[in-house]
Amino acid sequence: MNKTEPYKSPDGKHKIELLFAGEIRFGPEYYSVAVNGQTIKERIFGRPYKWDSESKYLALQEWLTTDYQKGPITALLVFNLKENKLARLAIAEKGFVMPIQFDEDKVIYKKEYSSSGQTEECKLD
């Protein structure tokens, strides 16, 4: 049975649903995602995700592999809800990209590796 978790944007106009898709051996769960009822096809995601305060952007942790030997390999994916566009902004090899927050026209994220973490930001256009 699929677990579904719907969450609304800060303005209440948008919704994200995390649909349980599997679990890495000895690791976290991953999900398929639907935004406003539309599934983002052929991609899987982990937690966390972040909305910007104006509900224009949604930052997601995309998983590029579930292969235990190769991974984790994750990316920061930002969904522009007004223009219905996706952009992959950063990749972490052998680590997790964790969206932290939005600051005006920037998304702030952390690349978390087993030994350390580093915080970065990316300007949104």
C-alpha cells in the first residue's frame, strides 16, 4: 500500500504529495512526487523539501540513483510553480543536497556528506 502525504504551500494554493516508492537498504525512504495533482514523472525524491514564503518556488531533494554501491547521488531540484518549470541546480556525489530556505531570489541549501556539511546558495532567475 502506498503512503501518501499531502502538504500545502504557505499561501494554500499549491499542494505536494509524497507517494512512498521504496527504501534504500539501511537508509532513508524515497518517494514519487505530485505537485498540484501532476506527478513529476520518472524521478524520485527524498526529504526534506521547502516552499518559498510566496509559494512561487518549491525546492526538492531529487535522487539520481537508488544503487547502494553508487549512491547516494542527489540533486537540488527547484520547481517554479508560476511558470511550471523545473531546474536542477546542484548535485552531491556520495551525499545529500538538503534545501534549507529561500532568501528573496536565492535558494540556500546544504550538501551533507557522511563526514561534514557545507552550505551554499544559488540565485534563481
